Amino acid sequence: MFTSSWQPPEPCLILPCSLSVSPVSPRYPGFWKMLTVATCTALLSCLQAQELQGHVSIILLGATGDLARKYLWQGLFQLYLDEAGKGHSFSFHGAALTAPKQGQQLMDKALETLSCPQDMAPSHCAELKDQFLRLSHYRQLKTAEDYQALSRDIEAQVQQEGLREAGRIFYFSVPPFAYADIARNINSSCRPGPGTWLRVVLEKPFGHDHSSAQQLATELGSFFQEEEMYRVDHYLGKQVVAQILPFRDQNRKAFDHLWSRHHVERVEIIMKETVDAEGRTSFYEEYGVIRDVLQNHLTEILTLVAMELPYNVSDVGAVLRHKLQAFRALRGLRRGSAVVGQYQAYSDQVRRELQKPDSFQSVTPTFAGVLVHIDNLRWEGIPFILMSGKALDERVGYVRVLFRNQAYCVQSERLWAAGQSQCLPRQVVFYIGHGDLGSPAVLVSRNLPRPTLPSDSWKEVEARPGLRLFGRPLSDFYTYIPVREQDAYSILISHIFHGRKDSFITTENLLASWHFWTPLLASLDREAPRRYPGGAENGHLLDFEFSGSQLSFSQQQLEQLVPGPGAAPMPGDFRALKATYRESPLILAWPEELIAKLASDIETMATRTVQRFGEFHLALSGGSSPVALLQQLALWHFGFPWAHTHLWLVDERCVLPTDPESNFWSLQAHLLQHIHVPYFNIHPMPVRLHQRLCAEEDQGSQLYAQEIATQVANSSFDLVLLGMGDDGHTASLFPQSPAGLDGEQLVVLTTSPAQPHQRMSLSLPLINRAKKVAVLVIGRMKHEITMLMSRVGQEPKKWPISGVLPTSGQLVWYMDYEAFLGW
């Protein structure tokens, strides 16, 4: 049986309640009697509150692994140092699949390295360490019976020592594939009773993409409540990262108006490593640098920098809601948003460690730079640069907010006030650690307001002579470092114990992050990364630059990677090709080049049409395929005649225009908010009339048809953009559904097999009146229908797309290689 860690609580100041208290004035004897009773009652409550806080059991699963040995046992020991004697008792259960004798030996070896803070007396440290070791025991947890036995032992200990059980913490320091079985056993056999809390702590990776993350979240959600789960991103426990929100809050008056697109030039969020992936290639081959670092650590930091500050940053719910809003404002990524690299020795390490053949060449990136934009009023147009990599020239992590500098100084630089001239760079740097500075710090340029940081935990330090950061001497900055450096895991374990959820990742935020990153990861699956030698020899090979939303390496690759025998062709092996498909022109290219070509063709046609007729009528389909095109038009085509362009919808879902499922919502998010189109040139489909959605009696389809007939000559659009579904549908015209495939109606209500089922769509006869129809087909998921359509004739009732054939206009297919060739 385990020994209790209960210590006598810090004493309340107590007067003997049986003694009479002589009042200062004899005039109010009843008052003094009441005061005495109230004082004794309050003091008794103080003692009872401390005694009743109860017993906490902490179960560390994977207690003999690397993470536990390096960080978690020390974090648990620090928790004990902080909380011993404050009213809780503890027991620590190291658990793993290893047999009891061997497991205890491995755990004892890990516990030998525990250390106390430097300012603690050695004798006191030895006493507390001895207590902690007596409270820590190993047990094998493999079966449901093992979990039942653990629960019985905890209950027996609590009963035997006359304690009240406060809660249980299960820390999952195990691979994610083991989560479901462990969660099932905890839920069925080791969940504490009523009135006792349960907290389960989960380590990344939390999935491989959005689908797998959703599946894992659903599994865990079947066993645990959201408030019981604490997903760890240890970067959120690093002292400087944890200071970002408090810094912004405490300096609202001085900095919040500067913290926006009006004053910020760019934001850099960086984590560089000198080590490579040797010994970890099995993990790295599955995840790569984007999943390992950018999708979690750097994205979490981005939200802390970019989110709107809640009125009260201590309100955990408000903080999490504002972080989710920041996620939802992130502009979608595409292939041109990133550059990737791989250090030259990596493939050799993979071949050696994973027994791959000599011809194997990995395309897993070990370096990535990504350009992120946030589509909201605060950050519109401001680049956020996220970068991480292995085998680089230094180990360092930082967040750098660089402000615009619009000053011009007449005098020469030697006469500028040291560090304070308005012509010097203005920046706020959250220096996470390592690098030339060697420690975590918050740095603020001296030509910005002097910041406020909590004096009990941060102290201002003088500049070290000769030390320079970002090209400037350290004396240019107000520099603050922690009074006492703390390990990230120690901080997070303390937050778990105290039930603080703001330092952890909710299910909603996790899925929002994967929703943001998954399309880019999919587009990079077969991208050949730039090879770099590693360390200082990298030179300028990995330098990159951005223009608009496009990121590219600054230097051309000097050495081309030659694919081995049987290696798949890479995007750079091809150029845009012209061919014929279904007896109509076909443009073939990789997605990025294809979108650029289509956008250029649309701009050319729009310019010529406006010059000739004064206006251009463009009808756009919904769905995911046009999103990249809309972004391309918004951010790269500054000469587009938007002022003379009318924008129409090809189809619409019967939902509110504020619903993300709405095609008009997508048009607004990805195009309209970035360009200047007269509001009277924008023509959304009237799916909502009289507080109803797509009701036949409201005649919304007839109203849209009348608007087209009034505005568009001969109801003939200049250009209609369509997609092709994997079932052969186009617009919202679906197989085996007669609506809109023939007849006189220009606009129809249809029913989709997928939710939301109700749709409004241009009819096939109206589409075929267009002067030009462009069909955009992207992705290997479209390969099967692409091949089928190449063999069939005009059978719109089976495949509505086969009925697209402009009466007197032109049909052009824009197709990527993945759809056409199935790669």
C-alpha cells in the first residue's frame, strides 16, 4: 500500500475560541460575541478547506520511455515541490507494458536524475525527493483487469488513510495507436466515482491529416468529455510563448493600435535546429517537418500573436473562442504558399534505418518555409512567415513582429540617438530560446514604447557588449528575461493539476488547424524537395522570398535531383500542354500552373470584352475547385477590369449566405473582400426569400432568370466556369435528375445526393448559350470520371457534364495531370 504525502497545512492564525475577548468598548457586548463566533467559524472553514482538498493520483503511462525520462518525471517532481503541504496528498503511478521487476528498475533509473531548483537548500531538497520516491511506484498496465486493480488500490489507499479522493490524472506518454485501448480501459475500469474529477493528458501527434485527426477525436470523444482532455503542445508551456498573450494584454494601450496591418510589415515565426533526423527516420518519414513542427507548434504561436484579445485574458473560454476565430480567418494554403527542402544525408539515413532499397529516394521535407495570410480587418495583406528545419546553421526559436518604418532621418546614422532613432528598425521579439542570446527573452526596440512585464517573474537586463540580434546591437532593445527559468513540461503539468485549459489544444482548434494544413500537405505529397548539404554549408540555398501569396526560393537550384529507375515524374518535368478532349481544346498542367493559365485567360478575355462592349459577365461555380482560382485572381491580377465586371453564380446551396457551405460565402471570402467591384455588379442567387430557403412558391429561380435576362444580352454570359463531379455532375445538375437538363427554364431548383440537398442552378440550356465555357478538373479523385467521359457521347441524363456544348461559343477543358493521368 502506498504512503500518503499529506503534510500539515500552513497554519491559519487562530485565537482560542473558548477564551473571552475583551471588547474595546463595553457598549456593544453582542457585537463582540458575534465577531468571535464569526472569526472562529471562518478559521475552522480555512482548516477544513485545506484538509478537504483531497487525494490526487497521477498515472504516467509510458513511464519508462524517453519523454518520461527526459521531462515528465521531472515535471511531476516539480509539481510535488510546488504543491506539497498545501492541502492535497499525492500518489504517483508509473505504468507501462513492461513486466513489474524490469519496469521498476527502469523507472528507478529515471528517478535518479530528479533535481531541485538551485535556490532550494540541499537538505530540504533531499527530504522532498525522498518523500516523492516513496510515493512513486511502478505497475504493469496491460489488461482491463490491471486497470480495475489500480482503481481498487487507489480507493483502498484513500479509505485506509481517511482521505477524500479529489481526482485522477492519466498522462498518455505512449504512441497514438495505443490511445483507444487505454481510453477504453480507463473509462470502463478506472474512472473515479462521482464528485471526483478525471483529466487525461494526450501527446502529439494528433493525427496525420484532417481525416485521421477527426477519427482519433471521435474515438477519444466516445470515452471522455471535452473538459477531461488536455492535448499537450509543449511549446505552449515555454515561458516566452506563454507570455505572448499577457504581454499583449498588459500593453494594450501602448501596442494594440500598432498590432495591425496599418503598422506591421510582417511576422516571422521560426524554429531552427542543427540536429538531423538520424535515429528518428521512421517517425519523420511518416510526418515530416510540416506535421512535426508547423502544423502544431508554430500554428499555435501564430494564433496567440494574431488573435483578437478578449476583454479578459484570464477567461479561458473567451481565449479559446478567439483562437478558433483566428484559425477560421486563415486563408487557404496552396502549393505556391510553401518551399520545402531535404538535407542531403536524409535519404541515406532512411535507407539504412528502414531497410529501403538502394534506389529509394525520399521526398519527405526536413525543411519548410510557408507564407500565411489572415483574412480579417486587423491582418489583411500582412505576411506571416513560418519556417522550420533540421540540419540548419543554428538552433534558435523566436517570434519577430517587424513594424513598418515610415520615418526619414536627415542626419547621418552616427548622430542618431543610440537605439532610439525612429529610423532604426522597430520590432518586438519573443525569443523562445537558444541562439546567440542563449535564454528566453522578450525584446522590444527602444524606439517603441517601454513595455510592462510582471516584475515578480520577469526582469530587465543590461545588454551584453558585442552581442547583436537581427543585425542590431542588443543595446537597441529593452530586454527582459525570466527571473527563474522553468521547463515547459513543469509549467504544463502544473496547469493540468489546476485545471487550466487555455494552455492546451481543444478538439475544435485541432480540427481547424488540420483543415488549414491538409490541402497543402496533399499538394506536396509528390513534390521533390530542394536538397541542401546541412549546417553552415547551406549558404543561401534555402533563402526564400515572397510576392503576393507566392513563395519561392531566391536562388535557382544548381543541382537537379535525377529520379532513379521507376521514380515518378515530378511537376518540374512538365510544362502546360495543349491537346484535345471530347473534341474540344484541352489545357494540361500541374495545378499551380493550370490555375495561373486559367486566371490569365480569364483576365485576357475580360479585358478584351470590356474594351469592346463595356462590361464582362462572368458566372462562377461553387465547390472547392475554384477556390485557388479565386485567390489567384484576387492577389495576382491587378489589371483585371473589376469595375466593369458582373459576377454571377452558376449554382448555390440553399443555406444562409453567412454559412461556410454557401457558394456566395466562398466567393466573398476568397475574392470579393480583396477586390473592388461595384456592389450592383454582384449578383448572388436569391435562395432566401421571405425568411425561407428555396421555397417553390417564392419563385427565386424565376427572379434570377429575369435578372439575367435584364442584365445579360441574349442571356449569354461571356464566360461560365464549371467543375466536374466524380459522378459526372456539373453546376448543381445531377445524374438521373431531369431538372435543368433541357426545356425552357433558365434557372432551376435541384436536389443533390449530398447535403445540403436543396440547390439552385443555371440550367444546361442557359449554360450552353455562353460565349465561352471553361471546365476546371483538378485532382486524382477525378481520374476515373475523366477517363469515362473521354469514351462516352452526349448523355446528359447519365452524366450532365457530357451535355455541356455551347451552341455558338467555345468549350475549353482545364485539367491537371493528376486528373488526366491518375498520378
